[in-house]
Amino acid sequence: MKFLVPLARANEEHAVRLADAIAPLRLANRQIGELYATYKSSNADARELLMRNPMLVLEARAEISADGAAPVEKLLDDLHIVAAVARRAHTRLVRGAVDGAGEEAREAVRLACGSAHGEVERLKRRSDREVTHAGSDDAVSHPSTT
């Protein structure tokens, strides 16, 4: 019940539909909390699926748990790795990694750094779009290459 009250304040119709869908399932409070968390972080299509078939959503979440970390946790791990690699490369530059290197090697470093920068910029733009739209009804519901 404690999860349906804030939902009802935000969207009474969805709270009633979700309550009707989960009532016969006799879910544990933890499972209802999982549904509420999923609802809050989903777009309109995912919310509709959740209200129509809450067990499917719970089964999908259980599968994610069985596979290990949730996608957002994996993303955060990846971002920490990117930051760590950038720090390591910066330290190598500071310590003279290109000192004495020929023009070809220096050009390769310049190009590789530009490529890395471009990929991080692309990641940042996409992250800004995803984070800005998280939980809104017009959020992107599938991965894109941009």
C-alpha cells in the first residue's frame, strides 16, 4: 500500500489500474516496490505494459537479477572504467610518454586522443538526453546509435 499512495497522488488512474492488476496476485510488499520503482523509471509504453502484465515485469526484473547487475549498474561500471582509463592516459602523458617519440607516433596519439574525445562527447550527449527524459512519458524506449 505504501507504494500505491504516492502513485495515486501522481496519477490516480494508473494507481487504480495497477492496484486492480496486482490484487489477485497477492504480491509481497517488496514486489510491489519493484513495480513502483519500474513505473517511476519507465516511459509510457513500459508503464502500460506494467499495468497490463505486472508479473511479466517482475519476471524480467528477476531475470536481470539472475544475470547479475542491473543495466544501470553495468553502465555506471563502464563510466567508472572510462574515467579511470582517461586518468591513466593523462598520467602517462604527464610523465612523458610521448617524449622522444617520432612524428608518426605523436600523430597516432593525437588521432587516438581525438577519437576517444569524440566518443566520450557522443556518450555525454546521449546520457544528457536519456537522463533528462528518464521517467517522462516521451522517453526513448529503445537504444539508438546516436
